[in-house]
Amino acid sequence: MVKHIIFLLLFFAANQAESQTLGGNAVFNFLTQPNAAQLAALGNVNVSSISNDVGMAFSNPALLRDSMHQQIASSFYSYAEGVKQYGIQTAFHLPSIRSNIGVGVQYLDYGTLTQTDAAGNILGNFRPSDYVVQFMFSKSYKEKWWVGFNTKFINSNYGLYRSNGMAVDAAIAYYDKENQWQVSLVAKNMGTQLKTYNGSGTKEELPFDLQAGITKKLLQAPLQFSLTAHHLHRFDVFYNDTLFNAQEGDARFGANNSFQKLMAHLVFSTDIFLSSQFQITAALNLMRRQSLNAYNITNGLNGFSLGFGVLLNKLQIRYATGFYQQNLFHQISLNFNLKGDPL
């Protein structure tokens, strides 16, 4: 059964990947943003972290577990220029079929903008926004295997221009609880636009991503390490701005080097458990670092992210921040049980 699921997952992912593009050419790119503070602290991309955070299942449905029954995760993300993101997820265990279901919403608010015509005349104001409503499902198989699926309704509203679509995620995970290993494979955002922004029949592509990850929690030390690879369906993930490169030179350090292209797929992260109630997370997203690095300025900690978690009996508080040139983002998540039971 597991072999068949892996084959089908890779088969559909390969077919979906044939028409996918990178470098900002896909529609609904907000789907790539982390919905939970723990995911943001892990470098924005992680599909295998060992934790009891229902927010992580929003990114990988195979991480939706029995222990997350009636858990609620809420999240707030503050971007530059007043852009804000809100999220909430919850899950329920169905013991009769050894399965879990969940639902979540991710909403981006871009604030109030001035609407003008082509001549610059002010016509009023509008509030652009994006959101996705997501239904999650996971099922265990022979104790150590988990399969999961997400179904998404996506909506985008930019004043006169509106679009919506449907997408699914498919995932499989192997979890060895005794030795604290977890490995996962996820095909994300396989779907299509239902309504285009301009009303034409030409549909744009969704930000498809094939991701794999492995996490190991040390048995004799308070450490956990993760290695995640993204965009496995395509080797060169850099955006090639030919006009900028002709004028300024190629700002992507080593982008023509095969080793740099390979490393750009990887995200490294570490969790440090200072106690049963306090956790520190650090990560390096190499693609983000190489994309943000530029000439003649201090690149510093581009691509690095940090976070911490306060894991109380009935409440989890998580915070994440990361570096974008001279700017930082801030994300906070609160997890609790619907009935007030211990997490």
C-alpha cells in the first residue's frame, strides 16, 4: 500500500510539474507563506518536524496526528508596510476509522490602498486581500506510516481584479517514535484557477512544490535536526532577471554554479530543548539567502530565521522572526485545546 501511495504521489506530482513555473510567475503565491510561527522559525519550509503543533499539518497533512484532537492553533504574521497575515486551524480524531480531520484558514490583509485610473486620477480606496480555506485529512497505516491530503479553496481580491481556484496537497510520512526519526514527502498546490483575474480563459499556474524532509531527535541530547529539500521537480530554482543582470550584473551569488543551484533547494534547521517547556529554533534557508543577497550592501543574516516556544500544559506560545536585508518579520502563534485539556 505504501509503495502504491508513493508511486501515485510522484506520478501526479510529475504531471503537475510539467506546466509549473518559478520566479514569481505563478498565481496565488501567498500559499508559500508559513501559516504557523513554528514553520517560520524552521526556515519557512519543513515537512518532517517532530512536534505536537496542529499548525504544522496545514503545510503537511501527514503530520496531522491523534494527539492534536480538538487542538486550535491561531497565528498572526506582521510583514513590512502594514501587510498582515492571520491564520487558524483545528483538528479532530476519528477513532472508528483511525483517521484525523481538520480545517484551517489563512488570510492576508494588504491594508487600504488608493485606487487610480491610468492617468493617475484618484477613484477611491480599496482593500486587497488573499485567503485560503483548507480541509485536512490523515490516516495511519501499520503504526509507523501516515498518509494525508489537503483540499483548498483559494480566493484573491485586488479591487476590480478577482480570482479563485482549487488545489490539493498529497503527503506521506514515516515516523519511528522509538528512535525519533521522521521522514516525509509532500506534493503541494496541485490544482487550477477556476476564475481568472481578467475573466479570460487563459489560466495561470499555481505555485506547485515537491518537498521532502527528514528529522532526527537525539535520544541522549536535547537537540533535533531537520533537513528539508524543496522544488525537487526542477534543478534550477533561481529567477533569471535578464534585464537587471545586463545592467547590474548577476546578483545571484554563484547562480551559474551547479553546486549553488543544488544547495538552493535545501533548508537546515535545529531545535534546542532547554527544558520540557522551553524550545529554541534556528534555521537557514539557502534559496532565500541567495535571492536576497545583493552587491555593495551588507547581506548579514539574510536567510536565517529564529524562534522560540513556551510549551505550557494547556497553552503553547511560539514566536518566529527572520532577516530580509535590513528588515525583520514577526510571527506569533497560540495553541490550546478546545476543551481546555492538556496539549
